[in-house]
Amino acid sequence: MKPAVLIARQVFPDVVARLREHFDVEANDAPIDWPQPELIRRLQGKAGLFVAATEPIDAALLAACPDLRAVCSMAVGYNNIDISACAERGVVVTNAPDVLTETTADFGFALMMATARRITESERFLRAGGWQRWSYDLYSGADVHGTTLGIFGMGRIGQAIARRGALGFGMAVVYHNRSRLAPELEAPIGARWVEKAELLRQADHLVLVVPYSPASHHAIGAAELALMKSTATLTNIARGGVVDDAALAQALAEGRIAAAGLDVFEGEPQVHPGLLAVPNVVLTPHIASATAATRMKMAMLAADNLIAVLRGAPPLTPVTPVRP
Ligand code: DGY
């Protein structure tokens, strides 16, 4: 008999078909999130679960689903999964690193540029019929080339953004991360590790790529925004919750920083009303990794992880268990 697995959200038919080759699959084929009681009900008797970045997999769910052996996510971020609780119960967790790095870095850089050069703000003006004449100061923004790029969270995606800035746009790169990069990674892009306060003070364009955890909750709030240049931009492609969105909305409204580009939000898909009310912010709906090719790779990697784990083979991309 094939093991039973649950696919908690709509995904590419090819991925469902691949999993059906190995498992008895129940798949969510509607554009809805199952509430947790329904997820628990559907997980009874299931050995594997395919998720993405938003299904909360916590101790209560694990306790109610004793047959579960693997939780495989098509996202790289796994703050929705209680890793310690999974480790305690011997449930293997996998994520989807690497396959999305360059795509996500492209987007982070594009969002930063759109923010600096006021692309969506000026498009709204044009579409609303506001463009009557050329003017020397019409939607003038901030340069990107030759300025200082600040990266908070210098993992794989942070490094890929830094490469774009240093090698493509002649930017000076400063970064803050728990640990410094090896000199051979810093040198080709001239990246300099600095304390967080220094990062905030020096960056012309600050990009957040730090994983969300209790330690990074509101890592950027009113006090941090106050350290930034009034001409600086802030781009968040990390996770909602890394930024205090209320404090950011206020800083944007008061012109304490120039602009922000946000792909992730506290409590998404809800967006803080203060952010919707200010013009100097570019807002996108958590799409940094969203190209068809990359999303397919992410989903296939999650499927391959599920197949490996339930066959008793080592997972391809396990999340390191965090012991309680
Ligand atoms: C991730 O992979 O963590 C992205 O945020 C996609 O959801």
C-alpha cells in the first residue's frame, strides 16, 4: 500500500502527478487555506504533508496527527513551522533553499530600484491623468548606482543582492549578519560587516533579507528607522514581522525616510492601513520568488523531499533540527 500524503494548498498539476506516482494523495485543489481543524482532520492517517510559507504547523497540530513523519515546504522560510516540536516528535522538516536564490535577488533588487526611482508612484500619477508637462523635478528620486547598499541578513539571497549591487551598479556594500562572511566571499564584492546601528546609518538603500524568528521580530522599528538617513529607502523581502509596519507607516508619512518597497507584511494578506495611505511606498503581494520556472523548482524540491523521507532516504534539503 502506498503511504498517504496531504497537499495543503493548490500547486502545479505536474507536482501533484509526481506525488501520485509514489503516494495516495489528497490535494487541496481550491484557492483556499484550510483552517487548522480541517487540516488536522484531513491529516489523519497521513505520513506526509506538503506545505508552503503560511500553514501554521505547531505542537497542537503535531500532537493531533500522530502518523505524520514529514513536513515538506516549498518555501525557503520556515517560520510557520515549529521546528523544535517537529524534532521532538521525529517529524522531518524540509524547506526549499537555493532554487529561488537568484530569482528572489532579482526581485529584491527590482523592488529597491522601483522604490528609489518612484516607478509605481509616478505610474499611478500618469494613469490618473496627472501628467500635463515635463518638469525638471517631476518624480525625481534617488540614484542607485554608486550609492551604499545595506543588507540586513547576509545569507544566500542577501549575497546575491549584494553581487548585483557591487558588480552591476558600482555600489559599496555594507551588511549586518549574526556571523561575518568568510573573507573569500566578502572580497569579490567589497562587502563590509558593520554593527546594525552602523548599517542603518550608512545605507542609502537598505534591503532586509533576515529570516523571521522571535529574535528578528520588529528588528526595524521606530528607533531603527530614526537612525536611517532621511534620503534612504528600505526594502523588505524577508518576512512581515521583521518590520514594525505601524512605525514604518509613520516614518514614511513624516518623511523620516524617503521611501519603502515592501513584499511582505505583518498579518499578510492584510496590509497596515497606514502603508496604504502613504504615496512613497511600493507594495507587492509576497511575490519575490514568483516566476513560473522558480516556483516549479521550489514545488518539485518539496515533492522530492517528501518522496525521499517517506522512502527512508535522507532528505535533500533538511532544516537543521533545533533542540528545545
Ligand atoms: C519563501 O520561500 O520563503 C518565500 O517567502 C515564498 O513564500
